[in-house]
Amino acid sequence: AENNLEEIRKEVAKSASDKLDAMNKANSNHKYLIKKNIKLYGQIRQQGDLLYLPVFNSFNGDLQSYQTIDNNGDKRFLKDGKMKGGCLPINTIQDDNIMVVGLCEGYATGCSLSEFYESTVPKNNKTFTKDTLFIACFSASNLINVAKNIRLKFPNADIVIYADDDKNRIGLTKAKEVRDYVTNVQVKYPMFTNSEKDSGLSDYNDFINSRNIVMRSQRNERLY
């Protein structure tokens, strides 16, 4: 049964790859991107009103599946696509230059973090943005799977998890659990008030937008 599942997932991955290859790059004016106040990062495609986010194997980079997001922000994963250990790199950095890997759950969070740090590092200090790769892991439960692969792939890199902190605290709990299984992991989370959590704010995309954080050129302007 397990072998059969792997064969199905291989076929699904091949079909997903062919489908994404035939699509155009996503429109930066897509309603979801505007709603989240984010720039377009990563190898995102679009068909009609749907954004297609590729899901890559976090160790070898092979395409596993994809996630779709519609104008309202509703997300769907490809049926029978493999999600365990799947991720989406947000920014592009040569492997040899990666010193820090920032993991988060959602695509919008990764985009907000990448843009924030690109904009807050002084122009004469390129080390932080040059060496920091941001990766979306798609769910709290998948953080551990991606982190394990990242540690194998980049044994000397620091791993920083930018956790969601929703009202039930599942995102933060799952992020902290990673530290029990993976070495050299830090966990950061947005400092929301209880009323903000009650209103549905939970991640760093919400935090940056709700605080209206100006993109400053001072590295000491931190998110935590």
C-alpha cells in the first residue's frame, strides 16, 4: 500500500509540474496579494483568479505538489499531493551563502518577513539579507519536517522559526516542539494583545500590517 501511495504521489507531482510549467507568472495585482499587502515572491503561477504556489521537497528541491489561493484567501492543496516536508522558498539565495533559514507557516508571512528584512538592513550591510533564506512550510505541523530537512541540508545554518500565535496557540506550540528535535533553533512570535487575537490576528503578516511598520533603514528596528 505504501509503495502504491508513492507511485500515486510521483504521478501527481509530474502532473503538477506539467500544469505549472504551462501557466504564466502570477499577477502582482491579484486580490489576495493586495489584501495581504505583499509583493510577489517565489515561483508563483496564476490561472484565472487562482494563485498556484508550488510545494517543493525541502531537502532535494523536487516539486511535490501545489497549493491554490483564490481571491478570498481560501486555500486548497492538490488532491493526493505529498505535503510532508514540502515548502516554498520565498527569496532566492545561493546555497553557499545561506547562514540563517527563517521558517514560517504561510506564504504571506514569508513575503512580509522577507520584504521587512530586505528594507531594514542598511545598504552598506548586506550580510543579513544576503545570508537569510525565508521559507514557507504551509502548516504548523509541517514545521518539524521542514526543519529536520533544512538541518541536514545546511548543518551550520541558524534556524529561526517565525511562529504564528493564534488564540489556541497551536502555531507557537508546534514551533517550540521543533527545538526538541532539531539543533540550533530559535523561535520568535508576534506580540499581539488578547483583543487582537480575538479579532483573528495571528502571524507576522498581520503584525506588520496592523502595526503599520514603516520600512526603515535601521537594523535595530526588530519585529520581536
